[in-house]
Amino acid sequence: MAKDVLCEVNSCKYWAAGDKCTANSIYVVNNRNKQATTAGETDCKTFESKI
């Protein structure tokens, strides 16, 4: 399992300085195909807006 998770989405409530993700778990899903072949075909479902 990853020791450090980095994220550049500073509008997410789990974003912290240094592009760190502070979520207890991360949920990533396919957004187009049954089996993703590129990062662009995935989405982070852990995202929650700070607002």
C-alpha cells in the first residue's frame, strides 16, 4: 500500500500543504471503460469540495 498519497486538487477538503492527501482511504474508479488503460480514464471518488 502507498505510504504517501499526493494530490494537486487544492479545492478538495483532504488536500494538505505539500500536495498531501489526508483521507483515510482513497477510492478510484474507471470513468469510461470497463478497464482503464490511462490515468485520464480514472476518477477519484474520494474528492469532497472544501466549500
